[in-house]
Amino acid sequence: MAILQVRDIDDKLYDTLRQKAKIENRSISQEVISILEKYLSNPIYFTINSTKEFLNLSWEDSRDAKEITKDIVKDRRNKKSFGEFNGVFN
């Protein structure tokens, strides 16, 4: 069997992984394998090229770049969408 070594994992991410492994009664290595198997077994990840799909998107807008940027910044400051998610990605 192959050996996979991962370095420089954020402490919060590692702690979350450790807690999830404990809940599932698995070692951390077993939990990582389980997560990878679930993710990679979904065929949609191999059939859609997200970057290509994104680049094919287009829209029309009468505003100039400064107005659009101003609206984006304003919207981001008024939303809590990027708040704490279980304390992992802050």
C-alpha cells in the first residue's frame, strides 16, 4: 500500500479532523481515507471542469468596474456569510 504524508496542516483543521475521527471510532488516518474515498467516489468531480465552466460564464452589466467593485465590497461587509464555521476556517 502507498503511504501519504501531509505536512503543515492548520491546527484547527487537524483538531476538527481528530474530533471527527474520534466520533467515528477511527484513527486519524482511517478518517482521512474515508473522507477521500467519499469525495473521490463521486463521478461529478471528474466530469465537470469547474474552471472551464466558470470562464464560459458571461453577463451584461451597465455599471463600470468601480461601481461593481463598490457593490461587492458593500455586500460583503453587510453579510455574515463568511463568519465562523465551527471555528475551523477563520
